[in-house]
Amino acid sequence: MDDQDWMQQALMLARQAADQGEVPVGALVVRGGQLLGQGYNQPITANDPSAHAEIIAMRSASLAEKNYRLSGCTLYVTLEPCTMCFGAMVHARIGRLVYGASEPRAGVCESQLQLPSVDFYNHRVEVEKGVLAEESAMLLKRFFADRRKRPR
């Protein structure tokens, strides 16, 4: 499978989040073509502000590997990560991040802080942006448009 195939799976997870009323973001952790962990946004459902798709996917992969280090893994996520999620990737030693849509307000890879290029971390995460970006962005746009239409 290639990056687009894995991102398609992440988009399926993002749709599950949307079905539960969560912001539609999905994530996968993969090493050597093997899926180690997956997740989708669940902060509302789980009553957990840290329950972002990336965090859940890394927790799942770490449990499967019985190791908090995920060296050599690629994390696929449908939306540019936030500060918390990028920090967790550094601590987990994720080797590569592949994401779909940019997040102009809170994304830290290209939109705001450009964290992958800072020199104070003791680990570098390789970043590939824009994989199925249009599909990821449309899913988010539809979700928020539908949400605005609903009576409060």
C-alpha cells in the first residue's frame, strides 16, 4: 500500500468521528506496511481533551508494540497536527508524518510554528503534506457547514 491508500483508511476513520459528532480527523500508525494503531477524534465522546486522532493512534500502536517508542513508524493523519500531537510524535520517535489538509489556525507543521524545522528537538520527524488534502478538507468543510445549519 502507498501513502494514498493509507490516507484513504484514515479518511474512513475520520468519517466515523463525524458520525459521532466529533471533528472528522482520522489517523493511522504504520511500520513496514503493517498497521499498528489507529484512531479518530474523540475528545467529546471520551471527555478527554487529549483524545485527538493522532494520540489515540499512537497509544494503540504503543500498546500493540509494548513500547512507547514508535521508531521507524509513519503516522498518517487527515489534518495537519496541533502542538500537542506533534510533541507526542517527537516523544514517540515517529519517523515520518503524512497529513492531508492544512490547518491554518492551529497546524504546527506548515501553517503556524513550522515545528518540524526547529533545531531544539532531539528527534526529527520527516513530513509529507497534502496527501488527499482536498478530500480531507471537504470532509471538514461539510462537517462544519452541517453543524452551522443545526439549531442549537
